Amino acid sequence: MFWKKSKSGLPGPKDPPNPVGREIVTVLGGNPDKIWYFKAVMRPKEGEKNTFEVRVFDPAQAGSQKITVQDYNSLTEHPELILYEGWFNEKSAEAKMEKKH
């Protein structure tokens, strides 16, 4: 996959992976029209192959607060921007997310 990486080496924001979007809409009751306006940042989950920790945020909300989200770690300093957080496995297409805000 080709996406920009931040100074930390983690990928920058991109569209939520399909398993993550599906989990948010079908299990957590997220709005199917809004989910694709959100962005996701990920990092490899330690000790688990093909599994990534994921945070989903609204880039418009971050922008309105003049916060630049560069990678997964950027949201550690701004937990109020995290709408959903969890993990997904790209091989099995399994995801487990929870609503944060």
C-alpha cells in the first residue's frame, strides 16, 4: 500500500479500511453516509501479524481546531478527536471497534 508516512514511520490518515467501516456501521450503529467522510490512522499491533490498531477521526473537526493529525500517535495528544478505536486484521477482514466520542 502506498500512503504517506510520518516522521515516526507510521502511515498517515487514510480512508477507514472496509472491515472497520463495516464494524462501525453494522455493530456500533454508525451513520453509513458519514463513515466515509472520516479518516483512519493505524499502527501494527504488537505481537499480532497482519493486525493493526486503528483510530477513526473526523478530519473536519481536527481542522476546525487547527490540529494536524499526522499518524496514530498524533491522536494520543488529542483523545477528544477519536470517534472510534480498535483493531482490524487485514487477512481475515475481522475488526473490533468501540465508540469513543
